[in-house]
Amino acid sequence: MTTQMSFATRSEGPLQEVTERRPGLAIDAYPLGRLLLLRCFGDVDGIDAATEINGPGGKVLHATRTGDEVTLLLDGSGREEEIIASLADQSAHLIPPIRWQRGEARVTLVLEDGADPQALLDQFPGARLVSKRRPVPSRGDRVTYSSPLFLPTLTEKQARALLAAYEAGYYEFPRKATTEQVSLSLGIARSTFEQHLNRAEHHVVRAMLPMVRVRSGRGDGEALEVYSKFSRELGLYVQLEVLGNRVAAVRLARKAPTETAGSDHPYLARILEHVHTGNGDLRDIPVALEVAPFEREVLDFLRTIPPGETITYGEIARRLGRPGASRAVGTACARNPAVIVIPCHRVVPKSGGLGNYSSEGGPETKRKLLEREGASLALAMRTQSTERNRNDGPRKAVPPRSSSHPAD
């Protein structure tokens, strides 16, 4: 039996210094003997010329940039190689990458039986244990996996659709079945089947991306990290899921997740500050969305609505050139994977009231968010006003009345 242990340390060195000086920078380090491969995300401008990186202790041999990601190959000191060898002597083996962020390194080890976790931690300055678990749970254990490899959000209907398509030969070349034939075998409408199949494919592709990146030569840097902290204003935990430097999900929950990387992440701090004050623009936070094309259009539009203002489902549909798609807009809002960062709470029904809210806490959470942002809560009197003034854009919210509306 082996144990997987993750810990954080503030070991002094160039990567500690540069990530502490640049809070918006994250670096994944891959030791390659005396060489060191770095994948840098976020605040990467001039990173290849930074004195901590390209100085007396090392030299940049190669640098490439794609968007806000920079890959560097360094002629390093070989210190990492020595540490890895020392760990192996103690029955501990490094799982790359080493993630550096805000002056702290996150290290993951696989420990053989007989390895002493505390003795290993004592060798690293200010080390703190993040998690320790068996990679394979015992039979009957209920374990929440943060890795997308375990398809945590794949529904039973989506799984059935994918299996039925595979077993019918839909993925063979040439195809042995059409979506219409597979949907008939399941006894459901073709459009419903295609929707379930599309979502299932998204989940599977996302789960396999780290391995695909390795095959493509880009390497793996997309391990999902989960951060969580309690919001007194909402009375709920805000759970942030991050892939690299992008937000994969923001969820609200009544209980803290069983395993997290902690509560210290700049995006989570900004989200909580926004909830607390109602101020701050979160639209610059990058997101990694696994959604259908129209859903992406809707979610991108939501990020343009300023705090304290609201808009109706129908008005969004009209502005996207789909005036009859208000229900589809409501569905996209209900599937929003990153609440607050993508502010679906600012969308209300034209008939008045707050409408529903698919995240934890329902309409009451929606009310709290709007109230914090300074929106008037007299939503009942807005009724037809937004539709009569379609060209005026998002409007201030007005007081509520009870009614039943599409989920947000």
C-alpha cells in the first residue's frame, strides 16, 4: 500500500522570491536532471528576464510564450535533483509538477510503506500538510475526488447516453449507428439524447486533457485545485476550483469540501471581498468553461452586466439575436459553472420578482448578492418596464414579489 501526501513549503530560492514578488504569477516546475522546465501562468510579462530566473543561479536556455502562458527551460543548479534523490532514499517519490504560487511551493509525494511523513515534512522550511490519503480507497468508502479524471459532474443520463452510443458503434469508423437510431433504442427524443451525449463528451474530453497535453508535448499543468472559505454574508462556503490559472468552477455549499488546497487563493479572496462589499469587477478573472456554444454566449454576456444592475432573460435573448430563446437563456444561467464570477444572479424574470437561483440557498442567496451590490430590491414593479425599454440596457433592480419563474 502507498500513501499520497501533498504539502506546502516556503523553501528559499529564486522561484520562492519571484512568486512572492508577483502574487498573480503561478509556476509549475518540472525537474529534468540538472535542467528545470517551468510553465508560468498569469503575470508573466518579462518573466524570462527576471533576475530571480535568469541570474547568477541559472540561465534561460529556451523560452516560448502563448497568450498568458510562458514555458522556460533553465540550466539550473541541480538542487532539485539532489532533493529528489534524497526523498527516494526515504521511500518517497515526487509527482511533478511542483506548483509555486505566492512564495509557496506545493509538493506531492507518493510514500511507500515505511516512509515517515512527519520526518519528511521536518526537512522542509515551514512545511504544512495539505492532504494525505490512499490513492485507491477501500471498498465502500465515500471519497470526493477533485480531479476531473473521476468525472465528478457526469450525470447518470449522460453516462447512459455515452455508453449506448459506444455500444451501438456510433464512434466506430465508419459509424454503425446514427444519433436517431441510438435515441430510439433508449426510448427518448433525438434532441434529448444528443444533449446528454454532448455534455458527456465534454466531461470526458476535459478529463483526458492532461494526458492529451502530454502526448502533444505540452505537458500536464492542468491538475484541478480546490479552495474553500466560509462567507458570513451568505452563510455558505464559497468553493473555488482552479485549472492552472483559470477558474473552472465556483460553487456555494453548506459544508466545506472534504479535501482542499486551503483558503488562500487570490481569486477566492477577490470573490469574498466582492460578496462582502458588493464592489469590484470580477470580469477579468479568466475562466475555463466546458459548455455548449450558445451557453458560452450567454455566460460571456452575463459578465458584461455591472454590479447593482439587472436584466431579463428575454432581453439577453434579444441582444444575442435569439429573441425567442429566453428559456434557453434561463437554462444556460441554471447551468452556470462559476456563480458570482459569472453573475447569473443579475438576471430576473420580466414579470417581476427575483426568480429562482440554482445555486445553494436559492432565491435568498440571490437576494443577498443583489442587496450587497446595491441593487434596489423592489423587483415587483419592474414587470414590463425592461421590455418596453429594451434599448436602455441593464437597469437597476426594483422591489420583489413572490412568483414562480425559470431557474437562474
